[in-house]
Amino acid sequence: MTVRFSIAFAAGFVPIAACLPIAAPVFAQTSSSFEFTLDPAQRQANWDAATAEIAKADRNIAGLAQDVRNLLRTQDVVEPYMAGYSMSSADLGDVLALAYFNAVMLADGGKTDDPTQAQIDGIRNQIASASEAQFARLTDAQKQETADRLLYLIILQNALAEGLKGQPALDQWMDAFAKTNSEMLGFDVRQVQMGPSGFVTAAGSSANPVQTSPPIKASTAAPSLGTGRDQILGVGYQSTAVFIPGPYGGSLQQVNKLTVLLKDGRACEDCLEAVLKNGAAAMAALEPRDKGRWSKSGQTYRVTFDDGDTDDIAADKLYGPAPKGAALSGRFKAVSGTSVGIATTLSVDFLDLAPNGSFSLEGNTSSLGTYAIASVDRGAQTGRYTVDGYRIIFDYANGTREEESFVFYDKDFLIIGEKAHYIPDD
């Protein structure tokens, strides 16, 4: 949705990422949960509010923000554009799909290409429903406010990128957008690109924003039920998004979900740590939505939870325990964050693992508000690590010890605790 304006900035200015609080969320498949009754007058009021906030936060683009607002006041550029893709601006799911496309394209060198129908359809097929029940609980006003702000910011971001093409300031702004969007998504949007029919990784291999690879095959031997890891058949991993209602309609945050299948036919979600400590007895404390039973048909494990929901896991996506004493190698990155309205906190960790069993951990925490970005570096900590099945132990040089649950996919992708760790392509 590209609009062209003439843009000029004073030499040496630095863009403020916070002035463009776009949430670039993971798209959840369109359903009635996302639809709302459009209030045209409220849409104009929402766009007025967004314009005022952006102009107040950064005078560098106050003029452009007003130009975009004037355009939206005099022309309907939104609905005809979306109708071309069989989408509607009165459907938050459709708007989220466009926002995610926008975030990924701008992170790829400031591209402002329009999506193809195949790309829009591909996004819908690739990214499963995030949390329709959460959307259903939002009021029409909350859905519309979120959609209106996203639409405004999509146009503004693309207008700025188009106007700055060929100028040195383009890279500064695209870096600012990528940082903000990564905070909202919970992973680096620069690791994702658009392919002919949807998302691929920067390496061009997988539609998942994290690096995927062949799994360690789970053992299917007869059950030998001891405690903890001996009761586990395998662990499945999925990356999803959860909508968190809040100011400005709320935001979406990426969540890593681990499903544990036990050898006795039971299953539970996000319970790996509890099962490792207490075995199958940990199931008793879980809610019906988090526990159930699994069955296998062909190459698919189906989990039927006690509340009636189901989830499918491909057999080749079920991961067994890592070998005891496994040697790991690489510089792994983990990104996590939270967002409430336009206030976000981003934590980035870098974990260096060496085959000789040594490790180094360092990171940075950034807080992004309406007017400023605060950043705190966390100094490097060193020590030694030990891998044993679904557990990794960190013995720090200062004498402290940490034990985390651990799922080993391959040399490029790990789950430690609740965080996905991957080796970036760049």
C-alpha cells in the first residue's frame, strides 16, 4: 500500500523508533472472531489520534504524518486496495496479515512492493490461528482501534520508505522499524523473508521464522516407566502467538509451545520442567486445557486435550532426548519481549557454546516507550555446561549453578527453558 511523498531531513538526524509504535503481529487465520462493525467516524478519530502522537514524538516526520492524514481524510485508499486481495479493513485478521507482510518487506532493505495474491494466501496457510478466543473477547471498538492504527502506520512506513529511496537516511529508518517490529514479534524479523507463496527464512529454506532442521527421532521402544525423562516418548515444538488485550487494543506476542508425549499415552503442554522433576504425577496439577491423551495415525500424533481441543504433531517433528554429554558449538541468539500498547521491553541473549564444554553468556535489555529508548548491557558470564537428555546444566565461574529444560533440534536450533535459541544466518 505505497503512497509517494517528497521527504527531506536535516543531515545527521537520528530516527526515533518509538515514534512509530507499529505492532507487526503474527497473522491468525481470518474468522468471525476478527471481524468488527466498522464505525467510519471512529476510524477518523483513531487516525487523528495516531497522527498527533507521531507528530509529538518526532518532529522529523510530523509533516509526513499530516500528509498521510490528509490523504486518508480525502480519499479512500484502504478499502479498494484490500478488496483487491479479497480482504476487508473491518477484519482485524486481514489487517494483521498486511501488517506482518509490511514489517518483513521493510526489514528487507526497505522494500515497498505490494504482495501477490499467492503471498497473502501463503501467509494465511502458514501461520495457524494465534488465539481466536482472545480476539472474540475484544470489543468492536478495541478491534477497530488496533486495525486503524496498523493501517495508518502501514501507509506511513511505506510512504517514508518510498520517499527515502536512494538516500542515506533510508537504512537508519529501516533499522528502526526492524527493531520495533522485532520487539513486537519476539524474534528478529530480518531472519524472515517473503517467498513466492509466503514466508521463508533468510536462508530460504523454511516458512517458520525460526530455523528448523531434522529432528532426533523419538524412541518407540516398549515403555520403561521410571521417573522424569524415562517416561517421555518425545517433545513437539510449535511457535504461536497470543493476543494480549490492553491499551490501544492490545498486542500480539510470540510464544514457544512444547507438547510432551508420555510413553503411557498421556500428553501435556508446557509441562516439560514439571515432568522432568515429578514424572507423570505432574499431570494431576494441570488444567484440562493443558493435558490429555495422544494417539498415532500414520505419521501424525494427535493430542486430544481434556477440554476437547486437539493438536496434531508430525512424527518427524517429535524430538527425543539429547545424548548425555553432547558437545554443542556456535553462537546462539535468543530474543524475547513483552509489549503493552506502545511500551515494549526487548531482551536479546547471545550464548556461545564450545565443544569443550565451556560457555559464555551476554545480552542486552532495551525498554522502548513513547519518547525514548533505554538500553542496558548485561556483561558476559562464563562457565561450563553439561547436556543430559532433556536437561542442560550451566555451572558459572562465580560458583552458581542453573538447570534448564532442554530440547535439542540440531546444531543450529535449541530450546532452553522457554526460549528458542538459534544461530543467525548473518
